[in-house]
Amino acid sequence: MLDELKNANEYIIDKIVETDSLILEMEAFALEYNVPIVTKEVAKYLEFLVSSHNFKNILEIGTAIGYSGTIMGKIAKKNGGKLTTIEIDETRYNQAFENFKKANLLDSVNLILGDGVEEVKKLNEKFDFIFIDASKGHYMEFFNDSFERLEENGIIFIDNIMFRGYLYKEYPKRFKTIVRRLDEFISYLYQNHDFVLLPFGDGIGLVKK
């Protein structure tokens, strides 16, 4: 079954033809410098979901180089809204700034340098879509703080929630705590929220308020 899912993902990725030069540039950079970004099939699903719901006010926890932020930011800007995105690493923050500049998004992006655990608590606005892709060990905290800031009928998109497949296969002992926390987090979401877990990419969790 796992091999079938892997083969399906590979088939989907082979079918995706990207034409946006900036997106291609960021994908090449991420591959060369081992920067974690969403996989191609997840990127397309993210774009489809955000566009289909016409989300305007978007929060992203974990900017990296601005890859997913550029995808969401373009839609938010088109809809007359904005993207607020938080990055803890200063080098990545600066790289994201340059990519948002290339995408002509600086006027509709609030790029914050800081720890998402602390910065989310400082936000005094509501969001209709929230994308979480940061430190896996803090997913529960990111979720709880951002859920308070989610509009009714809003959606939280949690990427990499199955953490390299380590939740269901053998994993290095150094990841024991992260795996346990993510497993507990998934159980919590199923028991307490309108939640669905999708097994493509590295696992996607969706919560609707």
C-alpha cells in the first residue's frame, strides 16, 4: 500500500508542468541548498484550495524562502487581502524578502522575523486560512494559538504532519519525542475538531472551524 501511494505521488509530480519562472527558481534553489519546501503536488493542492475558497487574510507559520508564501500571497493579493508570514531564521527571512520582492508582493505581505511560538500570540487579527509548516515539535502550540485567530468556516492546513512517514514506520531514536508529539496531536485533532488527514506529500492535516 505504501509503495502504491509513493508511485501515485510520483505519477502526479510527473504530470505537473510548472511555467512560473520564480517558482522554478525557488524549486531549484531549495533542491541545491536542501531547503525544505512543500512538494509539488502539495503546492498545487494548496494553490487549488486557497484559490477555490477565495481566501483573503492568510497566516503562514514557517516562511522558509517564501515558496508556499508566494503561491498563497498571489491569491490573497488578487482577492484584495494579504499574507502574514513568520520565519525564525534570519537568512531564510532575507531570502523570502527578495523572493516576495521579485513576485511584486511586498505591498501585500507582512513578513515577520521571529519565533512563531511567540509571534502568533502577538497577532490581534483574524485569518480565514492558516498554513502551518514549521518546527514539528511545536505543532500543537502553533495550532492552539492560531486556531484562536481563525475565522468561523476558516481552514488550517498543517503540512508534514506525518513527518517523513516516521509515524507509521521505523525511525531514528533522536526523533522519538517529535514522533510521539505528532501522534498525540493527530489523535487530539480527530477527537476534538473537524479534521481530515490526507496521506500525500508528507501528510496533510486539514481543520475547519
